[in-house]
Amino acid sequence: MLVSNNSYVTPQFFILNGIPGLERVHVWISLPFCTMYIISLVGNLGLVYLIHREESLHRPMYFFLAMLSLIDLFTCTTTLPNALCIFWFNLKEINFNVCLVQMFFVHGFTGVESGVLMLMALDRYVAICYPLRYAAILTNPIIAKAGLATFLRGMLLMIPFPILAKHLPFCQSNIISHTYCDHMSVVKLSCASIKVNVIYGLMVALLLGVFDICCISISYTMILQAVVSLSSADARQKAFSTCTAHRSAIIITIVPALFTFFTHRFGGHTIPPSLHIIVANLYLLLPPTLNPIVYGIKTKQIRDSVINLLHGGKGASVQDN
């Protein structure tokens, strides 16, 4: 430990303890984690390449999907290689500043992912409620500005996390019971009050999570109203089916995220630490693993583009509004 001039105690490194209580099965736990990581790399890189290559997919819905795939890739790559080093090689030390950088990117990318899911909900709202004006409303400049604003919002709000954590005294322990540097896991090691950290964390959760969920809910309420007003049952089914993959992506992302958030702050000793850590890892792994699969199965245009690509075709132009 290093003591600075302002009496703060700064550890040179933290010890990431993996999953406490399950050390003997770390290697076995790593197998599904590694498999999911490989699937996420192949699936998301393949999806981004497909959207880039196929002209029929150069449309707002798929541009947002490409953003989601890239963010998913960055999110799981921020934590999984480090976790696998713990499981396989028992490399548990992480430099203090590297830990803070990891904390920033983990929370930053998850915040951006939440915003992209909101943008995708708004995209489906425009496509279903204003189909004739879809291309005029969601132009490429608008998509680029919305994506940039979402990225900056998610990242800028996370800057105070490592700054606040860096100025805490860590005079008790430097052992983190986790596979990566999560904000609450780090600050709970401090021997000073973390009230400011907790309050700011809740504020960010409200500004990002609650706001995005409200926007998604409002979008889907309006989508339901528009779909119900359609005269044909086939038209209603076709219109609402374009949201199936997005609804699945929301469930895959939000359920483990809410579990992780509330158990970290209000779970106390009622949730076994090992279960919390496993779910926290799945929270970062499930969306990158399942989103490409869900969109590949549920979206006809992507399936057709994959078939065309495998057969050396150029892809067919398909309308899906």
C-alpha cells in the first residue's frame, strides 16, 4: 500500500478472487464462459461484416443492430479474457489504475448498450407508426448523430466512477471477490464512507436505465396502439413480428442487469456471493452471445443475406417496414 501526501491510502494492485467458494471448479466454469465468448466473437463480427457487405441491410434497423453488436463485443472483451486468466492460470493480480480503467469501460459500454436498445425501440416505432416517412426521418446523418450522442452519454456519465474510487482510502483489504473490477465491488473495500459513490451510482442508474426503459415502454405502447388499429390480422402479425428480435434482446439484457443491480445494493447476505458473481458475468456475456443468434433466427432479411453470402450472391433487396 502507498500513502500519499493527502493521507489517502492507494493500493498498488487488487486481487481478483474469481468466484469464492468455487475455486476447485474454476476450470469447469471457464468452459461455458469461453464457449459463449467465442460464439459472441464469431456471431457479432459476422453480423457486422454481413451488414457492411450486404446493400440490402444498409437501412436504419441494421445500422443500429451493427452498433449493438460492436458494443456487445467491446463489453465482453473488457472482462472475459481477464476472467479466463483467473480461471486457467490463477493470474489474480490487477494493477490499481488498470482496475479503474476496466471499471470505467465495463459500466460505460453497458450504459451505451442500454441507449442503443432504446434507439432500436424508437426505430421500430417510426417504422410501424410512420412507414411512409421512415427513410426521411431516419436518415444516415440522424443515425450517426443519435449513435454518437448515445455513446457520449454512456461514457461521460461513467467518468466520475473511477475518479471517486481513486480518492478513497483502501486501508483494510485489496481482495475483490469478483472476476472483474465492478464499481460497487471495488468501493466496498474502502474504509471510508462510500455514500457519495452509492448516490452517484443510483443517479446514473436513473438517468440511463430508468430513462431508457421508460422510452422503450412508451415506444412499445404506441406500437401496440398502431398495430391494434390495423384492419387485417395478417397486417397486425407482420407489423408486430418485426419487433420480435428486439423484444428478445431487451429481455436478455435487462433481466440479468436488474438482478445484478439490486442484489449488489439491496441483496445483503441473502444472495450467495458465488451466484451474484456468476449472474454478473452472464449479464455481460448473455447479450453478446444470444443477440446474433436471436436476430439471425427471427429476422428473415438476415437469414436471406447469410444464404446469399454462402452462395456467393449479392443479396436481395428486401423491404421489412
